[in-house]
Amino acid sequence: MKETYKSYFLYFLILVYISGSIGFVVFPNFFSPFTPFTLLLTCFVFLIHNTTVGKKFVISFLVIAFLGFIIEIIGVRTGLIFGNYTYGNGLGYKLFNVPIVISINWAMLICAGIITVSRFFESKITVLVLTALLVTLIDLLIEQVAPKLDFWQFKNGFPTIHNYLGWVGVVFFTAYFFYPTIIKGNRTVSLIILILQIIFFTTLYLFI
């Protein structure tokens, strides 16, 4: 895909997030059904800007997404990894009670986090630890609005430290073996996507 078209998709994604941030506040019932499609678009933009890295990058991304999906299935069924929670209908189609799109989005956040953090640190362990903390903080932010958007709901109404320790561990270990490939990704697009998601969910937290 030509670089020009890749740029157009990125600009369109930014527009989608800006309009979505406003739309969810003003017309939440109208914009809510578009959530899974927005996440798929985000991952599409992320991947097309990383195709130049090679097939290994895409394969690493898909494997992390698959592992994330398996971990989510175990988490929902057992409560051992993140605590007791269930998914709602806000993230679209579910398989084994887990939305397909959620593992794709987590894989994107993990990869984008590693790529961004590696701009500032060279140590693999440092990058993995800081990425795990960054993605967990984003999870913390999303969970402030997740029940309102019918994303997911914890049994007692709120997550415990169990959930966040689980996320730190999952992010660290799922990314560990793919690190050499992931860090070669597009730094600019990774940073933009992280900023878009943080701004979007911060806006929802403040205004809905």
C-alpha cells in the first residue's frame, strides 16, 4: 500500500476518534455500536503502517492476539488471572463469552507500547516492565467507563489489585519472546494510537 494512502487512513482514524469522543458524550446510544469497528480500524491502521517491518511483525502481532484471547477465555471462566468478571455486548461478537475484538486491541496496545517505550530505553527488561505498567494504566482508565459502555463488569462492581497484577504479568510475558521483532515497528503511528485511546477514554471518564 502506498504511503499516501496509509497517511489518509491515519488522518481518518484521528478524525474518527475526535468525532467519537464528542459523539459518545452527546449521542452515546448512536455511537456505541460503532465501538468494535473503531477498534478494528485502529488495528488495521496500526498494521498497515508496520507492513514494511516484514511478515514476522504481523505474525508476532497475531500470535500475541491469539494468546490474549486464550488468556481472556481462561480469565472469564476461572477468575484466576484478572478476577471475576463478565463481558457485556458493547464490544461486539463474542466467542466463548469473550469479544473477538478485545484481544486484537490488547495486542495492538502491547505492541504500540513496546515500540513507544523503546524510543527512550534500550534495556529489554526495562522496556517490557514499563510497557506492562503503561498498558495496565490504560486498562485502569478504560475500566472507569467499561460498565457504562457495556464492555465488561466485575463481580463486585470494581476490579481489585488482582486484576492489575494479572495485566502486568500478561503484558510482560506475552511480549517477551516477540520483543526483537516488535521494537522495529513504526514509532510515530504507535505513539499516535496510544495518545488517541488515552484521550478518548479520558474524555468519556470526565463527561459521561
